[in-house]
Amino acid sequence: MLLSSEYIKEKAKETGFDACGIAQVATADSEALFFDRWLKEGNHAGMAYMENHREIRLNPAGLVEGAKTVISVALNYYPEQKLPPEAPHIAYYAYGKDYHFVLKEMLNNLWTALFPHIGTGQADAKAARFFTDSAPILERYWAWKAGLGWIGKNTNLIIPGKGSFFFLGEIVTTLEADRYDTPQKSRCGSCTRCLDACPTGALEGPRHLNARKCLSYLTIENRGEIPAEQAASLGNRLYGCDTCQEVCPWNRFARPARIEAFRPSPALLSLRKEDLKVFSHEEYNRIFAKSAVKRAKYEGLIRNIHNLKD
């Protein structure tokens, strides 16, 4: 059975995704040397899990036996309403409900829409698995391979005419498609705005991110203290850093997300620095219920609060 590429994209749009492309499964040879060197240099910092499952990471057939196709989708999260500049900065992706829950449900809905004759809970009957930042898979690579856009100098996937404020998701399936998309060439040109604007110099070159310096890593994934040199550049960043995306010229095309679940709650929009002086576990749970901010855990957020600049 061949999947219709045109039909997949039609159903992806109906499901609510902003972009969809289709790639043929193969080993990501072009990424292997780059990825191995990046790890060897220690640029993954404390994310030791990046060293695991190398072969699976480079070929999704390790996740789905006999996989033939990767359906890659993108979902806009750019906020219509933002926290004011004087408020603690929270990365836009974490404004609303945790994207893992939203995308997994939408991916399941898409797969079910492709096969309406099977039950919602029976997608596995067609030998497919769904992922969104939830498995060792090179999401940006497969989005590029599926023709959604290119990987920019800031390491984010840039979709022409739309920008980079997107979540990515994948359906890996054993079924083949009737047509596969072609990767796009980079259109960053000579622009270096993201490299120049990075507050800590974590972007050490085009597509070369040193997580040891990155404020997103240091305020989210990092479980230790924030080094003094990087903490000095934290400013009002409470969780994450959007600087390299905010300065990207392609994000002049960014439009507010249509997904209700990604809209910030009144509690988050009203958050101010003075509220953090005594920030209880109860307040943390109230404001960030079902939020991706919980990735940093309460202890991590308290550490970040202590490093905020007055």
C-alpha cells in the first residue's frame, strides 16, 4: 500500500498543522560526522543521554522496524500576547500547555484521519509510531529532509515565509509514500544576526551551539549551578532564551499561533519579578500546571530566580 503524499498533507492541514513534509527513511550520513564531533567536543554539556542510542538517532528504522517513511509536521507556537519586557522572561514555547501532550494527540488524530476505517486507539495496527521531542530522533534533520525548511545558523529549523517558532513532530511508518519531498537549501546567506546577538557567545559558529554557554540549556536542562560568567548575562531570563530567534529576519513572518492550548494563562501573564521574591511550591504548581516550565523542576526555577538581575 502506498500513502498519497498529497492526501497526507491535506489531512495534516485539516488536523491543524502549519507544515507537513514526507521523507524516505535512510541513515542520516550527512549528520553523523557533525553529530559525533559535537559530542566529542562536549558541546552537549550535561545532557549525557545524547550519547545513547547513536544508531537509532541516525536512522529511525531503529525505532520502527522496517520503517520506510517519516511524516514530518510543524506546529506554530508564536504567542499573540507576550509578557511585558520588565517581567521575568519565559521562552515562548512554554507559554501554554506542554506541547508533548498537544502534539501527540494531534499526531494520533492525523494518523487516524489517514485511516478512518480503524479505531483511534489502533494506529499501531498500521505499524507507525509518533514522536515529538520524545525519542532519539533527529527532528530538525528529518524536517529538513522532508522539505519543511532548512536548519539555520542558530540551529533552529527555519520555514520560509513562516519563521522558526514551531514545534516539530514525526510519524515514522513502515508504509511507503508515492512521492517524497526534497530538502531545501539554506537561505541564511551572509546574515549573522543570531551569532552576533547570542548573549553568551554560545553560538560559536553557524549551526555550532555550545550548550555549556547556552542560557536555554543552563536554565532548563542543567541540574547544577549556573556558572558566574553565564549568570552575568542572564538578565531577566527565568526560563529559556529566545534571543537567537527574535533577531532572525525570517521571524518577521511569524504570526500568532491558532492553537488555544498554547495561549498563556492569566496567572502567567500577570507574573512579575516581585512575585518571585517568595515563590512557594504551591505557586509554582498553580502558575505552571501542565506547563513545559516544569522541565526545570521547582529547584531549578528557584536557582534561576536567585540569578535574576534586579
